[in-house]
Amino acid sequence: MANHSLPEVFLQRLREIVPAAEVEACIASFSLPRPTCFRVNTLKTGDEDLREELIRGGFRLQPVPWRPATYQIESEQRRALTESAAFHDGRLYIQNLSSMLAPMVLDPQPGEMILDLAAAPGGKTLQMAAMMNNQGQISAVESVKGRFFKLQANLARHGATLVKSYLMDGRAVGRKVPERFDRVLLDAPCSSEARFRTDDPGSWSHWNLNKVKQAAHKQKRLLDSAIRSLKPGGCLLYCTCSFSPEENERVVDAQLRRHGELFSLEPIRLPLRNLQPGMTHWQGKTLNPALSHALRVLPDGQMDGFFLCKLRKAQGR
């Protein structure tokens, strides 16, 4: 396929966001073929059983060193994987490695009440259900009808019985059920900059700075709702697949200014090298220094770009 040049404004902004030593590799990653990554759905099968079945089926599995029961295969085997019995039975779930980081960092525990505030298509919801061994409750919220039905189908196929799904606007949840949840995941709808591909102009045709601003406006209201829905002492993970600080650090910074001492940011520790601390300055504006605890995952040909920020609500007020 022909490669096309990504929007110049986007590339210029990347050069301001990504460290100079990493920026060219980051830009090159938008042209690299991606391996297909998947995790074993431990709600339905064991790691060893599925691994042996796939190897017998001719799949060349490469284990992911930092996450058990997770593998990658070359991109040319992807179609065969999606046609396999294991895929159709819901015994595996195809998911980018960056996406798998969010539940790992949030670390939901069996028996807890969890909110997934923008849940479709459900990859992170299912990962959390497996981490919790179907014990406890996950409330999965999605506002777009078509995506909601896809979420429901995924939950049913993969055996996530602890999930209740709700077709509603996530911005209303904090007001309706204040201080209800032990942990909240907000993988916020964003401008999807990490999913741009040079061989697919459609992947960025929607993008402009106005779209970034519109996304940030919605993200601020969703994060406010997420904070309100969290129990005192609870943990919240805010993440996006965008590079733009307007959708990441500045969204969190706005809530830090608004809510004052209500929550703090916690360091995130991951066994990866392609990480960059959150930004505390952007285009002449100084942001809360605690934002250095946030992380950007830099794309490297295996992982997509991703932003993660972990918040902890104060115990008493």
C-alpha cells in the first residue's frame, strides 16, 4: 500500500510533545506493520490449553514478557486467528498491548465495585472481569447505541458475568451515583491520534485542532463525573489513545484546579522502556507539577501511543 504523509500540523505538534531523541522513531512507527496481539480469556480457558491448540493450528506465538497469557503473532496470521474456533468461542481477545496497560495499572480486585465509564467495545472491561475472576461487579457505561450493542455482544461471548451494561451518557453518572465505586476506568473518547496509519488516509481524515478541542471539552466533563462517582480513598485511571496535551494533561490539570485537595496523582510503574513522563508545560502554560506522574507510552511498532494518569481520591473531606 502507498504511504501518505500525516498532517503537517500533527507532525509539528508531535515534535513538541515527544523527546527529540525519540521523535523520528515515533513518526516512523505510523508506517510499520503491526503484529496482532491477543490475551487468553482466562474466564473460559487456561493459558496452556489455548497455547497448545493454537500452536497445533500453525500459529507462531511470541509470548509478551511483561504480561502472562498474552501473545503476539505476525500480522499475516491475523485473519486466520479471527477465523479460529478459539476466537469465535471467546477464548481469546485481540487487543493492542497499550490498551492492556490500563486495567493493569487500575488493578481491580475480586469483590470490588468497578465503573468502566466509556466501555465499548469492551476489551478493557473483559480484561478487568478476568482479573476479578467474575467476582464483584463492573458497571460498563456506553453512550453510543451501536457501540453499546457491540459491547453487550462481546461481554456475552467472552463470559463476563459480573458486568452490568448501561446505555447512558457517562457525564451524568457521577451525579446519579455519587461515591459508589471502588475504582473507575475512564478510557475517554478522543481524537484517536495513536491510531493514525500512513497507509490509511481515512484514519486521520477527521482530525484537526478543532476536533482536539471538542474532544477535550467532553473529556473534562467525563473526568468530573468519574471523580464524583468514586468512593473516598478510591482509585481512578484516566487514559486516551491521543498524544495531544489538550486531551491529556490539560484535562487532568483542569480537574486539579477545580477540585483542589479532593484527589492526588500517583506514580505509575510499568516494566517498559518506551515511556515518557507527563508534561508539566505546554505551549507557554505551566501545568500542575504532579502531572509528571502521568505516563505517555511512545509507539514502537509493537505498541500504539497511549496516555495514562492514575488518580487517588482523598479519604475524608
